[in-house]
Amino acid sequence: MMVFLCENSPEGIFSGVYDAWMSRLGHKNVSLAVQGEYNYTLFSQCREVEACSWKAEKVVKAVREKISELAYSWIYRCALSPEPGRADVIYRFLIYGFHIGSGVTGYLQIPEVHGAFAMNRAVADEAHLLMEFVRFEELAGGILFAPINPKNDVTALLMPHFCDRMPEERFIIYDEKRKRAGVHTGGREWYFVSGEETRPLSELAGKTDRGEYAVLWRAFFSSIAVPERKNPVCQRSHLPLHFRSRMTEFQQQADGKSGK
Amino acid sequence: MLIQENLSTEEKLKILTGAARYDVACTSSGVGRSGKEGSLGNSRPDGICHSFAADGRCISLLKILFTNQCIYDCRYCINRRSNDTVRTAFTPDEICRLTIEFYRRNYIEGLFLSSGVLDTPDYTMEQLYRTLYLLRNKYCFNGYIHVKAIPGADPALIEMTGFLADRMSVNLELPTADGLKRLAPGKTREKILTPMRQIQLGIVRQMEKEGRQLPPGASSVLKEGIPFFSQEKEGRASLPGVRGNTRKNFPERAVSRQGVIPGKSVYGGFGMGRISNRRSYFVPAGQSTQLIVGATSESDYHMMRVAEALYQNFGLKRVFYSAFIRVNDDSLLPELPGGPPLLREHRLYQADWLMRYYGFQAGELLDERRPNFNIYLDPKCDWALRNLALFPVEINRAPYEVLLRVPGIGVKSAMRIVSARRQTALRFEDLKKIGVVLKRAVYFIMCSGRMMESVPIDEDAIADRLIGAERKKNLELGGSGLYRQLSLFDDFHLEAVKK
Ligand code: SF4
């Protein structure tokens, strides 16, 4: 068994798919893993895969043309999952994908297809929830700032959504766990900042927003609920508790200038 | 009436939010529009919820009244003239600033602006128009706007407002003309249906102009061939054009029935769906209305017939149901010792869903002899139990429309079955992966000619088991369309459907 060890990014994993496929060792004799997540076992050899944009692009192009856009969106999201098996799940799915063609995403009874589907859905679901629940705070100079702490690496899925709707705003979505921020300074483009450069951001995260509009939003939030219909169980099922610490409306106004 | 002139924005916001909360609609769906340079906002066809209030309901829009002053005295309404409450009004600029600043922080998808009737319907409508005009032009807001059309306002004002809004609504509130007369003395059915028809006509004309496919029946609307009123008979739906449904045997009918297109309403989409961000359209997200449940004595059957008529004849995108809450102590209002009729409201949403996306007709779910929904069973299970002779259906052969009628199979899972079975015949264990709720479906299906082993087939035994499963769920009442606008199917959202 030859294990291809990929860098932890879509580009890295897709490069691994390319190398494994082109190795001609046979699908049964190869597997993919992400560097740092693989436990060395007896009887297998490892090969480090260098992330390489032309390889990744070749894979992406082949998937989009020979399978479908939907299949591409699946593998892209899978690559953002934290699941240790993600690289191999993508590879196994693509074996069926290239064999069956565009219909493959309909065949959920095939375990390899269902595996990719389920993993992709977990990522899509979290991205969707964050699109709903992420809250920006206004920093000095009108910059909007949103700290997040997602299980999946969804920043790249969130940024295009907000770039489209707020082309004139400067905003930052900061992943506290991965110490990486998506930054938008205008127009439709955005870029990543990571490592040391994000240090000032980590100091900003986790504070209660006391801005004028945060206070107004909390006033709206408590007035809009119909008291006769109070239903915390229902509220919790739609808005799980772990999101709330970062949501303006659940932060305590308390100390200082609280609403009288 | 106590009118407060110098309240802070926060105080006004509390009052005018509290006054708006009994309107249940809070969806931001029905229109897809990209963002554009120089503006703030876009709109997604499936809508986005942003929070969930303590009552468990979705918050998507900044839902407020322009003012809670009102010249009318509707019995059920917290803002009625005779109530001794603090009255106030926003200025258009205040509303714009709140909308923009909330939107930038990702609190909301847009604005839902309603109002009490200040001085005259025309004056009120003018204020709403001015607010929307400012918001779109001075504040360059390109997000979602839902606005009320005030009954009795000049059609020209409604028309102008409609070109700035995404969705408009006029609330029918009470299903019968008689109920309106008793509880909403300032309103008549004609006054409410007139703007509704105007909006429908505007939507259809625009769809025609843009070369969109017109929904069934729309061309007769253009010719204004549908009258407002039919003869009102005792205990019957009194909106025009409601056809009785007498045919019973579903397989042939469901197959031959057109219009059950996966993910689309069988009533057709009165609205534009995806639109350009360069032009303005008239109410591109379609119109909606609200019915109060339980303020008057109509049966569920009556409510569903009225809803059906609203969908068929007025091209509504959504009918919302709002469990009556007794905010005023008034001898004409029913006492509700058990609290608002939430379960009933929930059943109506389920049935509404079945009518729009599953091709059920009101007359199949209920009838004059059985005019109310089963408290223990959802309307689809209930229907299936009463029609056991039509089951079991074969998963590997039954057409989409028939699969849809199986309890435990929804729009998504029916679509998945149809595509998955092209590859290989499906087995029971595959169905779970596909999203079928086997616990409910097993009594009604076969895979390759066989039912699951040891499954009871007599009505009572099935009913027992289904009720056990249902009881747990109802404690939360979380599944109705009211709570979450994961109404993936309000408009065709490809990604969601393919998943
Ligand atoms: S018109 Fe009737 S329902 Fe509307 S605000 Fe006035 S009193 Fe309330």
C-alpha cells in the first residue's frame, strides 16, 4: 500500500489525488492522508505530496468537465472538513465519479458516494449556519470584524457571500482556531492573512459588542418574541447554544452602560 | 391616544417591534439578486434566517411598524384605537439607518415594514413609500424589503411602492366576510381583496413582459375574468373558484396530474425568482397574506379551502397562519384557557405544505364530515391511514408523485429515490441513507416486491405506532414553516435540492 501524504488544503489534497492517480499503482494499492494526521502502519509506504497548483487545477478541471459542478462542490467542501479520512474519501468518490459520470451524485446507495455526500453536507451545513449567525462588530474606522470558531474550515465559503452583499465595506472574518482571517477591502476580491499577522485580531475577539447598534439590536431581539409563545426548546433546536457566545443578541449588556 | 413625541430610537424600537410581532411572516425568500457596486445588500432565493427569538421563531427581517397609531378598532389587534397604549412613530430616516446598520452587522436580511393606519390609508401608504424610496435611493439598500399594502390606499401609491419592494402583503386575517364584519369593523373583504388583486395583476403583467412562463390560470387573471366574490354559503369557503374535489383513486390521478414539479409550488410561482440587479421589478418575490387561527369559529377544512382559493385565484406565494393570541380583553373574542392554538396552527402549516409541494387538495385532507385535523397524527399520515388500500407502493417503480404521498418521504428524499434507483434497485437499508424516515415509511412501502418483515398492516396497529413516534415530536412543535425558513423549496434552490 502506498500512502500519499497531502498538505492540509484543497490544493494539497487535489495534488495528492493527481499523484495517486498518475502513479498507476492501482486504486486498490493507494490511499491518501493528510500530513500530520496519518499514523504510520506496517506494510505501507509513504510518499509526501507537494501541493502544486497546476496539478490541483488539472484535477478540478477534470472533475468539472467529466463529472459535474456539483461533484466539484462536494470534493471542495470535503477538503475543508476536519475528518481524518477526508483525502481518501475524496479519492474513493472520484473513482466512481470518473467511472459513472455526472449521475454519480444521485447514487447515494453506493457507500463511497454517500461518504463524500455526508462529509460535504456537514461542511455545507456549518457554512450555512454561520452565514446566518455570524455577527460583525464595527471597529474604529468603520471596519467590520467577525470572529468565528468553526469545526470545518469554512472561511473560504463565507467570504464570497459577504463580498457580494457588501462590496463597499471593509470587513474581516477571523477563524480563532486556525489563526487565519479572510480580509475584504472593497470590490469582489478578498485574501487570506494568517500566522503572526493575525495576532492583533485574536486580542479583539471574544468581547461584548457595546456599540450603539448592538444595544438597539438587543432591544429589538427581546421585543420581537411573542411572550405567549415562549418556547426555549424550539429556539435551542434551531440555534444551538454553542453559537450564542459570539452572537450580539445573546451577549450580556451588563456592566457599564446597561439598558435601564 | 397618548402620542409620545420625544422618545429615543431605542424606546421607539421597543414599542414598534412589540406592536409588529403578531404578524408572523418573517421570510426573506422568493427573489435572487446579486449585490452591486455602490450598494449594500443582495438577496438569496431561499432566504436566510439570522436568529431565533425566545418564542423559537426565525428572525430574518427587521420587522417593525412605521407607527402604532391607528384610526381603526379591530378587536383582536393590540394597536386598535380603543387601546390605551403609548403611541409613537419612526421617521423614515430612522428606519433607514436601523436597516442599514443592522444589515452591515449581519443581524438581518432586510426590512419588513408594516403600519397602523395613520389619518388615512393614503397618508400611511405615502409614508411607507417615502421610507422605501429613501432606503433604496439615498441609502442604496439592495437587500430584501417586505412591505404591507394598506387596504383602501390609492392604487397608484401601491403600484409605486411595489416597484421598490421585494414582497408585499395584505392580511386577510379572518377567513370569512362575516368574521371581518364582527371583529374588524373598519375593514371589508372587498377592501382587502382589491389591493391583493391589484398586486397579482401587476406581478402577472410583469412576468408576461419579461417572457416568464405564466402560472396556471394567470392568463385569465390578465383578462380580469375571475370575480372577487362567489355566493357566500353557510359554512363554505367563500372565495371564488374553489372547486370541489370528488375524485378519489389517487394513483391515476396523481400520475396524470400535472404540476407536481420537484421543489416547486403546484400553484406556480407568482413572482420573478432570479432577477437582475440593474432594474427594478414589481414585487418580484410575490405576495403573501396571513390568516388568524382560532379567533372565529371556522373549521380547519374551511381554513384550508380559503387558503387553496387564495393560492389558486390570487396567486399568493405564501399563506401564513397565526394562532390567535388574546391580547385584548374583549367579549367578542374567544377565551383560550389552553393558550394559543399552536398545534392547530402547526397542522395548518403542514397541510399548506402538502398542498403546495405535494399536490394534495384541501378536499383530500379534510371534508365536511371530518372538518378538523387529527391532533395525534400529521395530515399526511392521517391521509395515508384513511387510504391504506392505495398502499404499499413499490419504491423502485412508483412515480415521483406517488412516492411523495408516502409518510416519511419528503420532497428531497423522493427526488433522491428517483435518481438513485436508476443505478440499482434500492433496498430498505439504502433508504435510510437517502433520508427516508423509515420509522414512518415502512408501513406503506415495498422494495422489490417485498415489505419489511414483521410490519403490521392493519390500520389500528399502524396508527398506534405512528402516534407514538409523533407524540415526542409535537412537544417541540419546531417543524412548521413558521419557525425556520429552510423552505428550500419556496423557490428552486438547486444546490439544496441536489443534496
Ligand atoms: S387596521 Fe386594525 S389590525 Fe391594522 S393596526 Fe389598525 S387596528 Fe390593528
